[in-house]
Amino acid sequence: MNFPSFLILEFLISNLGFAAQRPNIVFILADDLGYGELGCYGQKKIKTPNIDRLASEGIKFTHHYTGAPVCAPARCVLLTGRHLGHAEIRSNGDSKNGRKFPGQWPITADAVTLAETLQKGGYVSGGFGKWGLGPTDTSGSPIKQGFERFYGYNCQRNAHSFFPPFLDDDEKIETINENPIPGHSRKPNGAVKADDYRDQTYAPDRILEEALEFLDENQKKPFFLYLPFVEPHVSMHPPQEWINRYPKEWDEQKGPYRGQNGYIPHPRPRAGYAAMISDLDEHVGSILDRLKKLGLEKNTIVVFTSDNGTTHPGQDPKFHIGGVDAAFFNSTAGLRGWKGSVNEGGIRVPAIVRWPGKIEAGSSTSAPSYFPDWFPTFCALAKTEAPADLDGTDLTPALTKGDFKRSKPMIWEFHGYGGHLAVIDFPWKAVRQKAKSKKPGPWELYNLQNDPAEAKNLAKTEAEIVTRLENTFKNDRSPSERNKLPLYDE
């Protein structure tokens, strides 16, 4: 049958218009990047021109929070849209399969991920970086959870080295270093040399190569590109060219890091840490440049954020874990707490979103938001039906400077580091420390609008608000057989 040319034209316009309304999605997740470690968030020493450019071309969130203060549960919350009171993974933990790199405790086959949901809506999904939600031979494999392509570190322990023996390639492995560098070692005496802790292939570069190839191969399809990059999580393994760009004077007085707080030694730890963040920034720039080269820039929403705050202090007070000097860089921008804590420095993270023509360039929002929100947001933008049991709120009004209102308060039930609980119903934040110990701490209360540093505990003078937020927590969580919380489990 021959159709009139105007009908064919109308069909093409209609379908092309529909495609243009379904953006590609690129989600970049840094690892242990602090709230104050980017230029666009006030950092004065570390160079981050590409991420700063992303902020100048999009919107910056000032009150965005991760789903958890450590790696695996943060990723679980992000990809399943369920906060820590409902999530299957509520702390880090190995799968206990007996291997050297066991992989983390797997999410179940019943878990519905963002990648699976977008896949049903016609998107192709690729993940490149650190997974942490289950080994390849379990239900937690990314290939079994909606990703057509995965390349990177399945196991978080393997990711402690940036010169590992192998990287995971879908459900196989690719050997990348014949003489891999262990993620942990010490050198109590003698000269510390960066080249002693390098081998042939720098894993972040290989991961980037595969991500760029995914873009090339899928440029004509709607895609979800998930990039959980590994920097700046220690070990400190940055390229020498970036180290050389930072002043030698930074490290002359303090001297080398010898591995005393875990991970590997480094001769110039301050320059080394800045170099890791700048190298991450360079990789972000490579992704943005490829989108532009392929003509995908205008129809792609790009999100950049971090899985938690910067790493915490260690046994040697001169350094944080892995040799990081968070005080030198003002890594938390004055916020209280670090990675592993539900205080602001542990869970408030940078978040930048760019979507040319849709989001006002150089804008910012104070909308209180967190990881569970991305699932319903992306489903709305992709015109794909979202699961009914998500805990987040669609962020589209916040992105377009509209009237954003949370559907319910934000909740954290973190089972690591002795157990930490938090509820935010902005501006109020309730925190409970040591929740799994024999002597749990009391609920604390802070007004984040007046006291972002959480310096003044108002629990005694605002007892009714504490009770309300505690009841919110109790009524919006589910017991977990693997993550028992005696305080509230019946």
C-alpha cells in the first residue's frame, strides 16, 4: 500500500519528536568525593575545570544526599530506589564465596533496578566502573540486573588497587596487569617512590575506554550510561603527570605517607589526592566531549554526584585513611562528619545536572533530595512506568526551578560502623549514633537551615519534633533478616 507523502512526514515528525522527549541518561558517580572537593562547591586548591563547566551549564544542588555513607548500600539505594530502611543492602559485606575477590553481598532476583525498568522502556543500559552489588555468578550480577554491558570492578576489594590483576568484562574477566599492585602495603622506612606502586595498565583509563566505546556503539538508541568511577577512593594511584601539576611545597613539611592508615604509601599524598580528583575530572571531560562529538549533547541529561563523603581519620592523626589530608583541602566545606557517618559530611554530596535547553545554565537549587529520587525522576523523563514501591520523589520540578515538594521525609538506616540512623524533614534532621551497640546513643536534632555544621543539638528543647521524626523512621522501614536492628525490630 502506498501512503501519501504528507502522512509519512507526519509519522516521522511525530516519532522524531517523541524520541527527542526521551533523553539519553548519563549518571556519573564519583567514589568518596567530599562535598567541598570541587571548584564549583568552593574548593580552592584542586583543579576540576570539566565538572565546574558542567555546573556552569546546568544546575547545582546544595542539599543533595547519598543513599548511604559507604559504597555498596549507596549503590543499592541508587539503583533500586529504596531507602536504607527498605533496601536489601544496608551495609558493606562480602558474599563469602571464598575467593580472593569475593564480590559483595548480592541483591536478589526480586530486586527491580533502574536499569531493568529503563530496559523495558526501550533503553539500552551500560555500566562502567565499580559495581559492588553481587558477583557475576549470583543474582546480583549487573548483567542479570538490567545491564546489557558491564566493564570494571565487580568486587570492591579488587577496586582498592588501580593496577589490579583483572577487570570484569560482562560475566568474564580481562587480565590487565601481569604484576598487579596490592591495594594495601606499608613502607615504615626508606624512600617512598610512586613508581614502585604502578604497573602496566591503569584501570580507570581502561574503564573510560570501554564507556566511550559504549557511547559510539549506541549513539542512535536511547541509552542509560551508568558510570560509577573509582576515583578518588584510595589506594592513591594517580598518574604522575597530574601529580607534577601540584606544588611540591604542599608535601615538603608533612612528608610521605607510609601506609600506616591503610592502603598504599605515597611520596606526595596531598598532591597525590588532588591528582586523583583532577584525573576523575579529566575523565568526566572525556565523556562530555564524546557526547558533543556524537551530536548527543542536547538530548542527554548528565548527572554528576558522589556515593558518600570523603574518607575518615585513621590511627595516625596526621592523615585520614589512605593518606588523605581532608583538613588541608577543607574536603567537607565545614560540614560535620566523614564517610561512614550520617552527619552532613558523610552523606551530603555534590550533585550537578545538565540538560541543555531544559535546565537553566548556571542555576542552583536548595531542594532537599537524595539517591532514591533519581529512579522516579528518570522514569518520568523516559516516559517509563516506575515501580509502585519507590521511596523517592520525582525531581523534575526542582530541575526546572518549579515548585518541588518532597513526598515524604528522607531516611537512613545504616548498619555499619556501629549503626547510624537519620531522618531529614528539612530543615529538621534527627540523628542517632551507635544504634546497634549495647548502649545506643540518644536521638540528636539539628536545624540544617540555621546550623548546617550540626553544632547545636536541639533535642531537649524540641522534644516534640524528635518524637515526630522518630515515629516517621519507625513507620517507614521494614525489618531485615540480614540487617537486624534490635532497637526497633519486634
